[in-house]
Amino acid sequence: MERGAYGAAKAGGSFNLEQFLRRPETIFRICSCLFALIVFACIVSEYPSDREGKLFCIFGRNNDACHYGVGIGVLAFIGSLVFLGLDIYFPTLSNANYRKYLVLGDLGFSGLWSFLWFVGFCFLTNQWSITDPHSYLTGADNARAAIAFSFFSILTWIPLAFLAYKRYTAGVDDFSTDYVDPSQDTTTPYSSYPNTVSDSYQQPPFTQNSDTGEYQPPAY
């Protein structure tokens, strides 16, 4: 992990495409984006029709299952693209607080979608298990693909949540918590000025006694 603030180097560095593409976050985000696209595309493309020509959800004729799969797939696809763009913009942020908020947002979103994909996988699997095979002629492969890539999505969002948590716990490396304001430091008080009256002051030469008016020789 890079030193600096929340897993990225200090602001001002140049963008390196090759290094960016090798980052684990980038790889997992691209995979999450592709898996989400496959899930909602497979579900949307397979809406069989009954004898009356009415479309129905292939997963046990339960429209909620299809709506759920399409909904989390579309939002996961958009979220992956948004955070992928923020990853490019992230190193240019010089404010550590802004970086902290972005990392927390990444952590919350990744954790939430890990849970939603798990629910979606279980939901679609359950509805597919009770689906009458005679109720459709085609679309079984797409239904199975949607279930499979729902499971694969869990395996990409959990690492993203872990990496975001790791960046959050890293914090800001360059800030020293042992810093003490010199004005508040009582352990090393400022040295006092020398006593000019008793230590280094000498009577100027050719002075005159103000009381007697007589000449006084200079003191050595």
C-alpha cells in the first residue's frame, strides 16, 4: 500500500495508467462492473411469454426476483464506474478529510453490495429451484448465468470492502501524533535572559558621583 494519506501518495503526482490498472481495487472494480452487466442483461433478455402472450419472470414467475436482480445489477454497474472514476481522481486530492470521506463511502457501498449480492444469489437460486421446467422453452442458460455471476459478484465486492477498510485504518502516514506545540510544552521552558544588572553590567568609565559631585575612576 502506498504511503501518504489513506492508501495513496501525496497529491501532485502524475497519473500512471499501467500502475493504476495493476491496482487490486481497479481489477476488482472492473470485474464487478462486468459481472453486474452480465446479471441484469441475462435477466432482462429472458422474459418468456405465456399462451396469452403475457411476459413473466423466468425465476418461478416471481417478478420480484427479476426486479431485484436487475435493480442491484444496474446500481452495482453504475457504482463500479463511479468509484472507478473516483480512484483516478483520488490521488489529486490534497485534503486528507476528503480522502477519508471517499474511503468511508467506498467501504460502506462495498459492504452493502456484498450483502445485497448474497441476498440476490440466495433469492434467485431459491426461485429457480421451484421453477417449472415446462413453463419456458428457452432462457435456462441465461438464468443459470445470472445466478452464477451473482455469486461471482460477492467474491469481488467483499475484497473491495476489505481493501477500503485497510485504506481507512492506514490513515495518514505523514502526520505525527507526538507533535507538541512549543508554546504548550512545559518540559523544555525557554532559557531566561542573563541578569544584566548583577552579571554583565559594568559601570561606564568617567562617571561622576551624583551625590558628591566628585570624579570617580572607572571600576575594573
